[in-house]
Amino acid sequence: MEYDPKNVFARDQLIQYYIDVENDLQKAKTLAQDSRILISTEPKFSLHLATIYARENNCQQAISFKNEILTKSYKHPIYSNLADFATKKCTN
């Protein structure tokens, strides 16, 4: 990311690594927040934040990011399904 700070793929993969492999939600959250600011139109970072906040049982924040995903993706069906899955525990 030093070479290309706006590399969405690299940022996305590193966030996913922090979540799934290292189980370090704080590192993932920090990188997702920074990425969301740097590349504000990309819905992936909002999706990561929705996932993280749902895992932390902060459903209000998770649902807020779910709505942001839908707006940024123009309610694209794939992102809509991913957003629903990410926040599933908040809607039951």
C-alpha cells in the first residue's frame, strides 16, 4: 500500500486478513475507517465496518453502515446480500 495508497484490492484483502486470520477487529476497524475516508465511494469498506460492528454487538453502527453500503452501491444486489449477511445477527 505504500506504492499505491488507494489500492482498494490490497486494503480490502488486508482488512479481511485481520478479521478472519488474526481475529484482530481493532486493526481491521482502523484500516477500514482510514480506507473509507481515503476512498469514500467504495462500499467494501463500509461492508467491513458493518461486519466488525455487528461482531462487536454494536448493531446501531452496523445498521448505519449497512445503509451506507446500499447508498454507495446503488442497492446493487450483491452488496445488498452481503450487507444483509453482515448484519444478520442485528436483525434477528
